[in-house]
Amino acid sequence: MRDMNQFSRKKVYEEKQKYPNVIKTRSNEEIEEMIDDLLQKMTLREKIGQMYQMVRGANPFGSKLVERSFEESVKNGDTGITLGIKGWENTFKYQKMAVEESRLGIPLLFNADIIHGCDTIYPVPLGFACSFDMEAVEKAARMAAIEATAAGVHWNNSPMIDVSRDPRWGRCTEGVGEDPYLGQELAKAQIKGYQSNENGKRHYMMACAKHFVAYGASDGGRDYNTVSISERDLRETYLPPFKAAVDEGVDSIMPAFTTYSNTPATANQYLLKNILRDEYDFDGIVLTDYTAVTELIAHGAAKDEEEAARLSIDSTVDVEMVSDCFLNSIESLVVKGQLSVDQIETSVRRVLRAKIKLGLFDNPYFYIDPDLEDKLKLNPQHREIAHELAQKSMVLLKNDPYKGKKILPLDKNIKSIALIGPLVEEKKIEGAWAFVKDRDSIVTLEEGIKNKLSKECKIYKSKGCSADGSDLETAEESIRDAVNEAKKADIILLALGEVKEMSGEAKSYSRIGLPGAQRRLAEEIMKLGKPTALVVFNGRPVILDWYDQNIPAILEAWFPGTEGGNAVASVLFGEYNPSGKLSMSFPYCEGQIPVFYRRLKTGRPHEDKPEDRFRSKYEDVSNHPLYCFGHGLSYTEFQYSEIVLSHQELIKDGSITASIEVTNRGDVKGTETVQLYIRDLHSYGLSRPVKELKSYQQITLNPKEKAKVEFVINEEMVKFYDRNMKYTTEKGVFELYIGTSSDNNQKARFEYV
Ligand code: GLC
């Protein structure tokens, strides 16, 4: 019987103490010498092992089962990187196995998906993108890194920085929304948060920018589908966040499952070698996505595993995730001269360099600390960080007066309230890519509301129907119950939306209205003629046209995470004045998709004139989304002055200062995200977007306070890929727009001369 206390807390600290508890600082030369020394000792098989990332146990995602034991692979050096293992019990066990039982004792790298929080979960990325607050995003990412590294994870498959304009694609929930500029900012903020050198790099977690590239452009919004975009789309829309990630020093990149120009990204030399390695000068680790090397065969781009391995490595992939083409094929490819040992050693160097820089050769247990792990996870400071970002991520979509009075913010002294809907007491509001062990750590909407209300307030509650449509047959009865409960209250709060499993990977839907009988429930509730507000919990933009027409107040809460209920309640009761701005447009209907602000004008633009006939439009719906990119209301009103330009002309190497005065006309403090868009009115032989976000600033104003906001317009803001795809500038007239959203702003003109 194995001595079980060999994996006890006590044993961890005994082992840790055998090594220095500090990461040695080494020069690059010293690091390369260490690697040279290791490479000389390693067999080819052991080198390949450092290029293979394994999951424990069978491959749960259904593709080719990998018939090899995880533990045997650790012991014989067939794998140097794990996926999804965290927590001191696990990381200590396997690290000890690698260090003590493999021939060279090379420590393992523990990699996992910490997409928006480790134990303390903050909003889904599409949600926190709406905060437009990069400090808050960085702080949350830092918190995630602190919790994850204390749990022994060194490498994170985040940030996911895919731009997407298609809410049918379930993974838009993990990404940056529809705009490349916001995507760049989000990439930088998260990488700064993860790859922090604070307190001796104790909580440094390697980041992995994914999925390189344009996965979010999957045709039809169908996951893993083909991608049909031009080189221009690639460069103007989908690459900018990755360029920003590389410039920010991201340690690794993950190619997408999808293709570019019909070549799978995993074996796409143009993307990985020409652009990423050569043009961006990226020398970090390229880690494939899950079984993506094997999937080259399904793509029809490789005839067998050997060809798949060769194509990937020739494209400068370094590490294969889960499928074992590299392990099965590289030795024979080297023998046949179809791969060189140099190529293999280049990749192995990158992996060993990461391990040395993380200090794993100084102390393989450096990141493993049971007491610290327990102390850090879900602590009050972390909850506060999650709570703050959740508040800032919420978007007030609508807040019209009802019988002359606005329903939101709610009055804490209300005598009664009805909480109606399937999301009222739902605990699973953390989003698709969050792995919550302690379900009770999540604060529901009901709990959050109760934390705010006086004990005298009478709370009526009814689920009304399920959020996943599983009760369509019996819903009429539960809807009647809900109506009967709602009748008793002075005010009604509807809590509707998706369930956690409805967005995320492999969750594409052709219809994205609120599932099941939720619309029926809302229809019956609205017939009561009582003041009613709606809170929506969802991972992606959903179809809200009926709700917008019938419900006076609507708050977008996304999947807000651990502190969700408290954060929503603080916004509903006005403790926090909502400041979120949509990171992705909400269409009126699926038929409009893709609908996004950064569109072209076309040769027959539709100007919403009824007499327009032969114009680019639909006969049955507007060209505009229900809620546009950058939209988000406040409990106060921000008034914008005219734009004042310091000059009418922008000269080479010069700049123009555009200033605007913003006044808080209401009686509550509020934060406004002032957005700057630019439009190139004419380019020689090229149609340019009607607007492009180029900058934004957040200002917080007290009631009646005003502030001047200034933007410096420079040459970089007017650069573009000309008709020959040359990144350049061109003289001409530009319009600039400054305002509260992409379709509500002041306008001014300048000329680049
Ligand atoms: C998944 C995802 C990727 C993730 C990886 C490991 O299929 O595409 O984003 O990091 O597998 O879980």
C-alpha cells in the first residue's frame, strides 16, 4: 500500500525546503548554456516528450483515444506538460513523479484554462470587455494568476482574443467582441495581469493568446467551421489583438482549429511562420489546440499522423496538445530526413526556457503551496475584485419611464417585490469556461437582492419556467403560478436568460432568443400592467426585440461570476451606477447576422428613407442592430458639447487635439466611456469602414459636474492597408466622431495633408 502521507501537506513543505525558495535570475547566456547541457543529455525521444502535452486519463473530447498511461508517460519522459491539472494534491504528486522517477528529472509544466478566474470567478470575457476598464481587467487577471499559481498552475490558455461578429458562435462569450481596437486593449490588460513580475514572480503565469487566428469568423457562426475572409479582413480585424499580445510579450500562442485560406491554422506556414514568427518576431511557444494536429487528417490536409506532425512542425508548432502524432512520428521523420534535429531542438529549447524562467529547475515545487492556495482562493479581496468588475461589466440597455417614472434604480424601501424567472435562484451564473468547485461560493440574484432589501420588504418568488426549455409541456402551469405570485407585489423583477451550458465551445445556435417558455412567461407578466424590469443573464448577445418593445427597463448582466447576485443587486438599487458599453452588437433577429458597426457603406447605402427601394437593405428589418457596439445607458444623463479641433489639418508627424465637454446633467455620479471613432471619407480605389474605434476615455462626473475630454489625433490613427495592402497613409478628408456609443456621437472633419 503506497505510503499515502507521501502526498500530504507536510510532505509538500518537506520537499519544498530541499530547494531554494527563490527563482534564480539568470542571463540569457546562462539559460542557453543550461539548455545546451540538458539537450546533450536528452535522447531524441525525451526531447519529443517535451513537445507533448497530455491530459490525465482518456481524451474526454471523443477524438482518437490516446492509448497510453499518463503516469507512465510522466515517468518515462514521454510528456513534459500537463493539461487541466491544478491543486496542490495533484500538482505535487505528478511533479514529484517527474522529478524523482524520470531519467533526467525534468520538471513538468502545468497548463490549464483559467479564462476568467480560477476559484474566484469574474464575468465572462465578452462581459468584462463591456467595462472598457483595462485597469479592472488587469487586476482581475492578476487575481486569477495569484489563485492559479498558488494551485500549482504555471501556464494559462488565456487570453482568448478572438474578434467575432456572430453571436450564433457560442465562443463569442470568451472573446473580445466585435472590435479590433478594444480587442487589442483587452489582450494587453490580461497579459499584463497574468505575466506579472511582482514579488519575485511568485505569481507569474505564462499566458497563451488564442486562437490564432480568425476563429471568430467561422462561417454561419458554426463552431469549427470554415472561415472565409480576405487578407484585408485578416489584417484589419482579426490580427490586431494578436499583434498587441506579441508586443506585450505574451509567452505563447495557440493556433485555431479553423482554416485560413483553406489551410488549417495548425499547419499554416503563412500564419505561423511568415506572420507570427517572421513579421511579428515571436519566439515564444506555439501550443496547438486540443487534438488539432490529428484533426489535420479530418481536414483532409494530412494523409496520416506522420504527415500531420511534419506539417505542424514545419509551420513552427512547438507543442502538441493531447493527440500524440509528435510522439508517434517524429523519430521516424528525423530518420527519414523529413524533419531535422535542429527543428526539434528549437521547440524543445522554447519549452525548457520557459521551465527555467519559471524557476522549476531551481525548485520544482516553487509554485505548490497548500496553505497559500487555501488562503488565497475566494478570499474577501478577491471577491471584491470580482464584484467590482462584474458591476462595471453590466450594461443598462433600456430604462424608459413607466407611467412617468423610471423603474431603475429600485428603491431599497419598497414594500414588496416579485422575483420572477429561472435565473432568480440559479447558481450556475459563472459562464462556460469557469470550473467552480464550490457551487455555494456563487451569489445568486435572489441572495444579492435579499442582501440589499430591508427585512420588512415582502419578497414573492417564482421560477415561472426553465431557462433551457426542458419544461415546455408543463410551463403553462408554472407560468400561472408565477403570475399569481407577481400579482401580489408592487414591482416585478424578471430574471431571464441562458444557462451556463448554452454558450462556450461547441455551443453554436441558429436561434439565439431566450430559450424555452421565457417569452411566454414575460408576456403573461407584462399583462399585469405593473412596473417591471428585466435582468438578462447570458453568455452571448441574445435576441431581445420583443423584450425591448414591451419592457421599460432592461439590464444586461452577462454571466457575472462568483459575486454575480451582489453585483447585479448593487446596480439595480443604484449603489453602482451602470457604466458598461456593449462590446458586441445585439441583432434584432438572427437574419441580420453579421451586423456590426465597423461596416462599409456599399454603393447603394440605405439611409432609412422609406422611399429607398434599390438600396442595400432588408424589407423586413432595419440594417442597424437593436443595440449597437458601445451602447450603454446610465442612471444619469451625459450631455456632449460640439467638438473643438485645435487645427483643421493634420500634417505629417503632426497632431490635432480634439476636445469635447461632457456634462453630467443628472443627480447621481456616473462614469461615462467617451468613444472616439474615425472615418476615412475617401480612399483611392478602396471602400473604408464608416467608423473605426481609435480611442476612448473614461470619466467619472459628480452631479452637474462637467469635464473637458481631449483626444490627440495623430498619423497612426489614419494609417490603413491601401488597395495594394500596403500599410500607409493617404492624404484626404476624415470625419471624427466623439460620443457615448458607435451610433450616438458628435461629428467634426479634418484633413490629412
Ligand atoms: C479547447 C479550446 C481551447 C482550450 C483547449 C484546452 O478545445 O479550443 O481554447 O484552451 O481546448 O482546454
